[in-house]
Amino acid sequence: MTAQPLRSRNWFGGQTLDGFAHRSWLKAEGFSDVVFDGRPVIGIANSWSELTTCNAHLRQVADAVKRGVWSAGGFPLEFPTISLGEVLMKPTTMLFRNLMAMDVEECIRAYPLDAVVLLSGCDKTTPAMLMGAASADVPAIMVTGGPMLRGVWRREELGSGTDLWRLWAERRADRMTDEEFCEAESCMSRSSGHCMVMGTASTMASMAEALGMTLPDNAAIPAPDARRLTLAELSGRRAVEIAKAGGPRPSEIMTAPAFDNAIRALMAIGGSTNAVIHLVAIAQRLGVPLPLTRFDELSRTTPFLVNVRPSGKYLMEDFFYAGGLPAVLRQLLALLHGDAPTVNGRCLADNVRSSECYNQDVIRPVELPLAGEGGLAILTGNLCPDGAVLKVSAASPRLLTHRGRAVVFEDHADMHRRIDDASVAIDETSVLVLKHVGPRGAPGMPEWGAAPIPARLLKRGVQDMVRISDARMSGTSYGTVVLHVAPESAVGGPLALVKDGDEIELNAPARTLTLRVADEELARRRAAWRPRPPHFTRGYGRLFLDHVLQANEGCDFDFLRGQTPVRAEDTAGPSHV
Ligand code: FES
């Protein structure tokens, strides 16, 4: 690529009133004139926060990025973004993903940046940053924070979330004491980093890598491993190069073939259902059509290879030692668009061709997959006219074809009030239906889809049931859980019309979800249906309710789809002077 005029020169290049002001105020931080000599300015968008525990180490990562930027002749400037901590933020980080994407986009646009390094980690921080960077379209490279080291309790390995749900079920079934439960609590999260199963954070880090937005190996290097800081330093160096060259820009990397590659990778790693929503949202920013049917098409022809919880046995640390994502992509090369460009300037195939797998039980060869098809299925039918998602790889095979009677919970509070009520007729053949937990209904589409199995059934050894909702599910969860039902119940989707005792049929091999109720009866119920009053009447919540799209459209805001690319010729207008 040829050298491009630097956008930052519009701020720092002129002997003018504004040039004086822009340089003078930065000198308040102790910078010398050297930093204004025409070198590229590299923004480091940092979602560090002590409230986002998975991102709490990102200042150290930012220091490594700065080292790389300085050593390559750039001028790094770190800035904070809002941060979304999956565990502590209520009611759900998904309510704020689009807010963070707006923050990232507008900071890139408003500041004198020639390229940006995106530091993310916890679930929503990665898609939010990719969405914002896609819309601003300034050259960008992502560094994620990496997974935690594996948890160990007594002699048992513990995976974030996945084993918490399992231990909690054991506790509710009285097979574990309070003391044991408390002891395990201190053993699960024992280092910096994000959840170390193939949950949403690990999945989205893998998506960023498969899309080409990170350096190879980014997704799996554990957070405390020195090689994560090495990768950060190299990413800083690369950011200087792409700033000078004016690209590649996100729109030149995240093309339709790149999304195909990411979806193939998603299926091969048994990744989180949340990735479906996030990939659709990112694609819409770039004008890349990505219907749910594309996920199903690619799922049916992609082998499931990665044996990591919740769909498998191992943890992300094992995945890294086995070769990480490059080893998976190498196995898939015949199915991928190998010529897709990536942010390091090489194509995907060149990046992964020499990768090796060091443990074939963790990363299976294509001839010996965990399953012949990908881990996710897209369902349609009269209960989900615009689609629903099922993580087949985390479901019970015997329930993938199932007919049962609905037990309906009107919302999350109703479910918690009555799930263990002995007067509610539930057995292992029942289908648990949870309403009003979608994008508008909850609101924010929380990860409430994996409804708890009633304690009395747990004690009888029942470990899974068919559950259906318009919610999402934690990427760390497992079970036969149908999610993202669209349109959602809060806007009058067919899910709103289900009543106790209705027969529901799930046929995952045929990709159907059917409510066995006569059309005339459904029409009667529809005529009687009334929406609930809105959760918010002001503020950001109001904006969210007025503009959020349904799950099959990525839950972005309608007015945020597309781009307003920032270009070098964009001038900095007068600021405070
Ligand atoms: Fe942050 Fe799981 S809580 S990735």
C-alpha cells in the first residue's frame, strides 16, 4: 500500500490557532515536539474496568501496545470506552452493547486518530468494538484480553460458568454441601482474563481472529501468558503500518467471504449462540447481507472439531496448547475463503497454512470430528417465523426430536416464583416456555434462556429438558435450549400465544419448531393479546425500546446499521477556541 495523508495532521500539522491549541494541550501531558513530527497517531480504545473483571488487566495490555507503537515510530494515545462487565452489570450487558458501539464509533470519529487498536475481552466488549470500528472504518486492529487459566477445585478442573451451572444443580439436588460450594467459588476464577470455556468471550475472540481483525493466535493465548503481551506489542507495531498505508480498513477485511469464514469457525469450535446475533449486527454495519439461513447452510457442511466445554471436555488453556484457532482454520482450509485478507497484510490461508495441531483429542482432525455438522441449528416454524437458534452440540441427543406439553412462564419473575412449586404439573417430557425475555420484553434479551430444571426433577436424575424462549443463553451454558425466538413475545410473536398444555414439537434434524395448535385458535388468541406497558419512558432505555431490532436482525438499533466512514480528508474544525 502507498502512504496516505494522515488524518491527525488536520489537528497537529498547521501553524494555526487550532494547531497551537491541539499541540499545546497535549503538551500538558509532558509530550515533546517530537510526537508532532508527522508520525501517525494510534488510538488505543481500552475497555479496561475493575467492574469488568475480565478486562481488568487491559491496562497492562495497553502498555504493551504502546511499546509496539513507539518502537514502530507512532504516537500512541490511550482512551477509555465504556465497559460492559457480564457478571456485575444488570439487568444485562446486552442492553448496552449498542451504546458501547456508539461510544467507540464516535470517539474514533471525533479524535485525531490515524488507526486504532481495540482492546476488548468480556462478552459484549468485542462485538461492540467491532461494530463501532466497522461504522467509523478507520484502520483498526483488535487485541482481546485472553482467557483465564483453568480453574481447579480439589482434583477437578472447573470451567467458568459451565461448571458453575453444574455445581449449582448439584447443590440444589443436595448432592453438595454449602461448604463445598463455597470452596469451589474461590477456585474457579484464579487469574486475569475472560471465561475460559468456549463461551461468548472466547467465541467472539475467535470470530475476530477468523474475520481477520486480529493477528493470528490472538483468541486462545491465556491472559497471564507473556505471549499475550508480545502479541499486543506486535499489534501496536502493525497499527503504525496500517495507519501509514491508510489500510486495510475494517470494511476491506470484514467482507462477505470473511463472514463465511467466521461462521465456519463458529461451527467448528462449537461456539456460543450469541455469536449469531453479534455477527449479524457487525455485518449489517458493513452492508454485508447475513440472513440466519446462511448460518444453517454453513453449519450443515462444517465439521465440529473443538472439544472444549460447554460442548466438549477441555478448557481454553488446553485449546491454546493444542494449537488454538490457527490449527482449526488449517483443518478447515478446503471449506474457507483462504484468500480473505487479514489485518497483518497476509491472507487467511497464508496465516494458518503452517499451523500444527499438538493434541488431536482437543482439536479433532476433519476425518475424526466430534460431529459431522456444526454446533448450531437455525429453526423455523409457526412458533418462530423469523427463526430461532439451538446449540445442538450442547443439547441432549435424545431431545433433539421431541414432542411435549408446554408449561408456560409469563416472564422471568414468574418462572423463579413457580419453577419449584409442586402444584405446577411438570415432568421430564414437558416443554418449558419462557416469555417476555427478548430484546424489548426483558428488556435487553438477557441470558435467561437456560431455565433451571425443577429441583424435584433434578433429584430424580433429570438433567435436561426442552426449553424455549426469546432470550439468549450464556455461551457457557448447555442443554436442549431453543433461543432467540423471533419475533419475540413482547411484540406479539407467536410465542406470546402459547398456553399451558399446548403441544410443541421440536425436530432439530428437520430444523423445525412447531406449535400444534389450530390456526383458528391462534387467531382467537392473537385478537385477545395486548402488549405490556414499556419498561422505560425516558433516557437510554427509551432509545433502546424505540430502536432495537429483533434477534434475527442482530439487535442493533435501526439507525445504526451501515457506516459513516471517517476519511483522512475530514478536517478538524475549531474546537474550544
Ligand atoms: Fe466476562 Fe464470562 S464474565 S467473559
